[in-house]
Amino acid sequence: MLYGISYYDKRGRMSYWKCCYDNRGELPPLYFWRDRTGHEVDIIIDAGKTLIPVEVKSSETVAASLFDGLKYFTSLGAPAATTGVVVHGGDAMYKRDGFTVRPWYYCV
């Protein structure tokens, strides 16, 4: 099941990114996903014909368990993408198990 994502900070201010979509009269194509058995992915990007899973973690190290939700989601088949992204608090950039690992500042 896909859930909508909050675009507001703790003070209730809307993100600039969300404002850009609002100005065009569109909704950002971002969702949270969790199934009945507890598998989850932090962000699902609806790219039209495919759904791209993204895990976001504040830790600087990237543990193997961070890929569990991505692996499960991509194993579901179309429209799920065959790969995904892990965004983390460190500086490392690489591929692991077919997934892209990027520091958070490459996503801003």
C-alpha cells in the first residue's frame, strides 16, 4: 500500500520542493510503502511507468540490512524498478548488490 508523504517540517512550514509542485498545480509523485508483513520502503518515486524505491538513513555507515526493503520491493516485479537508491549521512558513493548508494548532499 502506498501512503502519502508529509511535506511539512516540525513547525508546519512547507518545503520549497513541494511549493514548486504546488505552483504548477501538481502533486509530488512521492509515497511511503509498507506491506502487511512489515516490509517497507521510505520513499517510492512514481516515475510514470516505474516505481523507484529509495531508503533514507541518517547514519554514516551503510549496513547490509538497509537493503532489505529495497530488495523485497524490487523483487515484486513491474511496475517496481529493478534497482533502487540508499541515501545516507556519510560521504561514500558506490553500487552495492545492484543498488546505488549516495550521500544525502547529492540529493539536494
